[in-house]
Amino acid sequence: MKTLQGKVAVVTGASRGIGAAIAKRLAAEGAIVACTARTVEAGGAHLPGSLNETVAAIEALGGEAFAVQCDVAEPVSRALMVEKVLSRYGRVDILVNNAAAATFAPIERVTAASLHSQFEINVYGPFDLCQRVLPGMRERGWGRIVNISSAQAEMPKGPPFLPNDRFHGPLVYGMVKVALNRFTAGLAAELEGSGIAVNSVAPVSAVYTEGVAAMLSHDDSIRSDPLWQEEPVEAMAEAALALCLVDPAATSGRNVYSLRYLEEIGRPVYSLDGRSVLA
């Protein structure tokens, strides 16, 4: 029997990149996956990827998924998405808060709108979605919440500070991911003994997604930076899956890094269909 057979999962930002990979990996383990994002149809955004493509890929491998359009920046859209999932399946067992927004700019160029948007999508959105799915998880005594974080939540160390901290402006994105990590740990503490695990996972290094590919197409010299590293998207998908399988009494409230966590628990990286070991 597959490890998540019959569980209903919601994955935000599932039209491409890490979100699409996590949706496929959870589906390969038997979960019914509600794939949510703003882009439903192919060609509907400036980057490749859409919900319909993610769903089609899952169904082609024998999994079950459906697309639900949702803009995590909009409270009404978030509420409607959860209502549609509950109307269709009556439950949400797994919530993966993957949708994110980042604008890298020095403080003088950060607008009020940008600041609000990054907090809305990266912090308020996950908070709201957790509020909406937790009553059912509490009632059933089982739930898994996985928040997708970032290494930008690490505190800059200095002086002297690394060029990335000084010039590329990850200030706001780092702030919101710190808030998300603190929310993860605090919610886990609040839910202790409920059967619900809350954890976050961040990539060890850059994940080669459609967004990263677009960035590199404009400036491939970034790869020449001695600090630049990449990891396969499958590593994040496998780590997210692993956090859906934990015992809440032993693993909750943790903020882990993908490859390091997989090494810690002795779990290899699988292909997104779960059929072959990649590393």
C-alpha cells in the first residue's frame, strides 16, 4: 500500500517548480492532490508551467489530482480554494504552503506595495490556510503541514558581510521566511499531542526551476560565483514527502534543509514518480 493512500493534500504554487514537483511526489505515494496556483492554462504566465500540466502529469502516472485556481495574495481567493477542496473531498489531510513571492532590492527601493505583497503571500497566506484546514485535522487527529522556507532566513553573519547580504537585497524575503519559520515552530508547539505535525523545509542551494532558468538566461555569470550551488528539484520533493510521513511526537516544529534532512533520516532521493532512486 502506498504511504499516503487516500490522503487529501493541498499544494500551493503547484503550477511549476518546487510546488509541481511536490504535488507529483505526493501523488506517487497515493495522495489525492489539489494543485493550486494562479496559472491554470498553459501559456497563461510569463514562465512555463500551469496547473493543468501538473494535473495531466500526475494523471498520466495513474495518480489523482485536480486544479483549483488560487491567488494566495488574496484572502477571498484562499477561502474559495479551501471551500472547493472541502466540497469535493470533505477533508484536507496535508497542506504544503509552497507559494512564495520575492523582490530583491535595497531598502530604499522597497515599496509599500511590495512589502505588503511579500508578507501577504509568504506569511499571512500560510497562516490563513492553516486556520482554515486545522479544524478538520484536529477532529480527525491527523494532519501534516509543510511550509517551504529558504536559506535567506539565516541571519547574515558579519562584519564583514557577504556580497549577497550587502548588495542583492534579500532583506524583505529573509524577514518573511524568518516569520514563517517562527510560525512553524510556534504552531507545532500549540498543536502538540493533536496528531498534527508542522515542519518547514528549505533547499540547501538553488533549485533549478523555471524561475531560476529564466534568471540564468539573463545572467549566466551567476553560476561562476564560487558560492553558487544547485540541487535537483527532486530533493525538495522527497524532503517534503518525508515530512508528511513523520511521527508528530518525534518530529514537529523543525526547520530543516532538504538534502541534509534526507541524509539525517537515511532516505534517498527518488524520481518524482517514486520509481527510481536518483541519489
